[in-house]
Amino acid sequence: MLRERGELLEAQVLLRRALALMPSSAELYNNLGAVLHTAECRDDAEVCYRRALELLPGYAEAHYNLGVLLEEAGRNSEALGAFRAAVAAQPRYARALTRIGAILSEQGAAEEALSHFDQAVAVGPKFFDAHYYRGLLLSGLQRHDEALSALEHAHFLRPEGHAVNLAVGNALRDAQRHEEALNAYWRAVELWPGDSGTHEQLNRLAWSTGRSDLYLRSFEYARTRIGLDPGLMLLEAAFHMRRDQYARAEDLLWRARARAPERGDILGMLARAMAWQGKFEEAYAFFEQAVAAEPASIMHRFEFASALLRDQQAGEALQVFEQARAIDPHNQLLLSGLALSYRELGDSRYQSLVDHSRYVKIYDIKPPSGFADARAFNEALAQELDSLHTTRVEPIDQTLRGGTQTAGNLFAVADTPLIREVRDAIREAVADYARDLPPDALHPMSQRRVGLEQFDFSGSWSCRLRSQGFHTNHVHPMGWISSAYYVRLPEGIDDASHRQGWLKFGESNMALNERDRPDSFVQPEVGRLVLFPSFYWHGTMPFNDSHDRLSIAFDVVPTAGSGPGGGNASA
């Protein structure tokens, strides 16, 4: 009773007095461990739980409590053993079964995890956690109907739970039930108006589904409920920044800074908003404060150096990029900035770093058996991809303009025969690209050269551009090798004089000067795959045609253990 009232010292005193009278009581040691655990005396709590188990090895509750403590400490392998011991002692222990499932799910053992969640639901049909975690796993497996059923059961058990409302929203979004997802997100905002993650998901979906009446309204609602929250103002400013609304972002960020003057993320974004409006000298002071507040942040340093580039201070920019690369040598953003600095300074290192003839490669993917030619295969593939383009406009934070992009990791989410065929063919081409990288110890691509089974897709998606659509110039922060595979193309794509819809390389998004122009182009063709370094600046030319432009893109990184590791919408 004292523990439940928060009077933890008094509870400890009573339990220690009881243990003096009954030193062989496993139950008293377990209870003392629980009080110490609540008081965050974790080492002492672990000693008590283990003493309880010495006295009573089959004590399920002590095994479970020890497992919870170990899991909180990040000792998941030990925690899993403790939870399994709890179930061995008490097979119908729903809480322990659920924790086993949760740890296995984190470890990627999805089927074994699901088996434990199923058992937990069977023995504890009213246990919220069992339904909730089961729903999250099923959602991750793209088993949408089952996921929604589990999460709706959890919601029935705890209708006022913010997390379950957010999870229901995510599951409905993944099932392409967008209006229902927006309603679930809004319920989650009402339950917890200060949660930035819910605002992020709600406004992303509102934007991509064309719900301008709902877009950004959650921030106004939150202000009426909890006042001016610095984190929410930062997030709202980020949405404005994504659409180049820098003055509106700056206004929000000044107010956020007044309430949280030491937050590096607010200082950094304020500096970015000012720099993009040409207020360079004011911005530099805030960049320096942001770096001092968060010295490990690569983004602050990248944006600082990028502002120096736009302010025609390429030498100073190069110094900042190089300082940042000492922290993260394979960061794709920093490599892209380094290349621009070399070019602005006339440094010969630019030609060796950005050698399009050497590092941009074209592969014409052969159609699988059963298809007459590449066009027939890609026409069938296009039908599958079309069914996945369910939004009305592009994602708010991507480079695509005038079109749509599929959600999630395409190669994992859309596990269909045709997408598997193209994925496997692409994997062979990537292996060839990686194997044939020049043996240049100084080049960042060759430094991470790997073999056939030593890379994986860090992201994959499909882009569909309408007439006048294009990709802004960008790089891929989450990649090593990036790509464009062409599935369907507009009719005027083969006109070399206008290059409508063509892929271009070399031009940044900073509008630096006359040197900041494309210096190479690739003509798309149906069935063609283009591979290139993720840090290469690239974009696409707009096109004017009644037909759309459908492509697949992905990023590849070396797998863990194969060398140093690193989505963005691609051309």
C-alpha cells in the first residue's frame, strides 16, 4: 500500500523488518525488489529478485519482474531468458508471453513472436498489451486486416489510450484507408495534443491526400489546449520549411526560441530559415550556437557550410564540411557539399570525386521468362505499381513535384511476383556495379566496395510524375548507391534537343552561380536502370505530355560487418 502511494522509503523499512523475521521468504524479497525497482535502485532490485529465485526457483512473478528490469536496462537476451523461465513456471502467464513476443519482434523473429502473442491473447483475452503488440507486429508484416482487428480490440480495452489510437491510424494509413486514418490521428491528437509524432503523421497524410482543410490545423488545436509548445512550433516550422515558406517558419522559430533558448534543434532550424532568406550574418551566429549545443549533429554543420557556399564563401564552407567529415566520413550530405566546395574553388579534386563517366552506369534489365520483351514486362509491372499509388499529391518532405510516391519500403511491402522479379534483377545489377568499382582507395565509393551478399536495400519506392512534373535537385542521405529504373515513360522522352523527363547530374538545389548547372544527362528508356553514387547531385527535367512517367527507385548500403555504412525521392 505504501508503494502504491509513493512512500517508497517507508515501504522498504517495513519489508526489511519483515525479512528480518522471515529471511527465507521469496515473496518478501520479490516485493522488496519491486519497491527498489520503483525507486530506480536497479542494482539492489536485481539482487532481491535473484535472491527470491534462489529461495524459490519456480517463482514465476520474480522471473517476470527480473525480466522487466533487465529489458529496461537493455539486457534483452537475459530478459528473454527470465520471461521464458516465467512461462515455464506458469504457462498461462500472458504478461510474460507478451514480453517474449515483443523482444522476439525487435530481433526480427516475426513468426516466433507472433506465436507468443497468439498464446498471450488466448490466455489473456482482456490483456491490452497482448492485443496491442500483436497488432503492431501484424501491421509491420503488412497483414492489414488482422492488424486492424487486433488493434481495434486493444482500442476497445483502452479507448482513451493515445498510443493505440496512433497505432490504429498508422494501420489504417498502411491499408490505404486514408480518411479513417486521419480520424484516428485526430483522436490521438485530442488525447495527447503535445505529442509531435502524432502531429507529424496526421499532417503528412493530410498533405498527401489533398486535405488542405486539415493540413496544419492540429497545431492550432494544440495551442488552444496546451499553449505554445516549443517542440510543436519547431515541427510546424519544419512543415513550412519543406515548402520554402521561410518567413513563416522564422516567425514560429523565434517564438520557440524564446521558450527554449538552449535547444540546438530550434537554433539550427532558425539559422536555416534566416540563411535561405539571405540573412547570412545573423544566421551564422545561430549556426554556431546550434553546433555548440549539439556538437555531434552533422545536420547543423552541413546546413552551416551550405549557407557559406550560398554566401560565396566556399573556402570557409570547405573547412566546415571537412570538420564534419572527421565525425562521419561516409555521410552522403557532407560528400555532396564537399563536391560543391571543390567545384566553387576550382579544386582539381572535384573531377576525381564527381566523375560521372566512371560512376554513373546504365543497365538494360532483361525481362523474365514468359514476357516477349522489356516493354511487355514493364506494362504488367506498371499495373501493379499503379495500384500502390493511392495518394493525390507528393509527400510533403520529398523532392518530387507534380505526382505521387508509394508509401513504405516497396520491395518489402509489395511482395508480388513481378516486383520480386525486378528486385532480383536489380540486385544482380547492383552486385555488378559494386564489384566493378575502381580500386581507388581515396574515393568514398571504392572505400566501401563490397561483394554480392554484402549490401541491402535501405529504402525503395515508386514515383509517378504527371505532365509538368519533375524532381528537384537532391542527393540521398540514406544511401551509398542510388538509382532510377524506368517502367513507363511519356512519348516525347526521346527528343534529345529538349531532354524532357531526362535524368540530370551535377546541378545542386542551391543556385550557386553559372557553374551550378547540369553537366551530364541520361535518357530514360523503359526497362533501363541507372545506378550512381548517392551523394551525386541529380534531378529531372520537366516534361509536357498527357502520359505519365513511372519509375522505381531505391538506395543500397553495405550490410553490417561488410564495411562502413550510411530515402529520398529519386529521379
